[in-house]
Amino acid sequence: MAQAAARRRDDNRCMLTGERDYQDGGLVWVEVAHIIPEAANENIREEGGKRFRSEGVWKVISMFTDVNILEELAGNLIHRLENIISLELSCRRAFSELVLWLKPVEGLPHTYHVYEGRHGLKRRMSIPDTVTFSTTTEFPLPHPAYLALHALCCEVGWMSGAVEYILDIERRMDQTSVLANDGSTADVLMAALTLVRRR
């Protein structure tokens, strides 16, 4: 239901490029994406170790933002329209992998500067430096605080080198079909096991 509402709100267009969805006569595939991913609050209200680890992470993050993830996006609230954005596939992947982010422009409602983790990405995807969201429906637009929190995660990830490391591990996992006998691919195996354990 949230996906259909988001598509209606966004007129079946990518909110960054303005391109219309293929199924609506356009030339690109548009999907909806969570600004704060579903996995961020998975099992957060259940008893057990994961609950406390998730809450601890969000308590630390809450020191840098006004967003109370534990209340605003707990359970099915993660699917609220304010946490959903329509993006064409390449934009969605870059956004989800923390390579593309938006920061609110002060004094201009629903207007954002677009930032990239890799130089030339915006130009290649035909994304302008600034975007303004609007709708002709009654549905709420993406929440500026959620986009700001996503941007914070992106910037911390890029400043620390964590995003580049994760992208490198994922690339090496895609290229590795057999582990090397000399142990040189052990870090790829460890990273893959860590990813599986988190899920």
C-alpha cells in the first residue's frame, strides 16, 4: 500500500532525475526505496541481544539528530511515506549503498543539495545539484530529518573509509567464485560471513 501511495505521490517519476517509470510510458525503471532501511529496525522491539544492540546504535545516532527512530520508525512505521522515496534503479542503488545523499537547503522547504561519494556520478545519472520535491496529492513528502540522517550516515561512512571498504568487499565477492589456497581471499570470506550473520 505504501509503495502504491508513494508512486502516486511522486507521479511515477524518479524524485532526483524526474524520469518517468517505464510502466508509465517512460524510459527507466523506478522503484521506491526506504530512506532509513527496513533492516535498521528489524526485531528492535523483540527481546534478546539484537534488540539491545539495535537500540544502542540508535541511541548513539539520536545524539546527532532530532529523529527518534525507536518511536517514529518502529515496526511497520518504517513504511510510512515520509520514509520512502521513488528513484530510478541506478539512483536507488547509489542511494542505498550510501554513495548518493541529500541535505536540506536551509530556508527552502523540500529542497535539497545532492551529494555524491564518487565524482562524476551525478553527471552520469543526469542528477542536478539541487532538487525540490513537490506533489499534487495529499500524501506527505519524504521527511527532511530522515534524509538528513541518511546524509549523516553517508558522510560518516565516506570520511571513515567504511563505504569504500564495503564496496570493495562486495566487488571482490562478486569476482570470487573459489577461495584462494594461499589465504589471500580470507577477508572476503570473513566479510561474507559477517553479512550473512547480520541478516
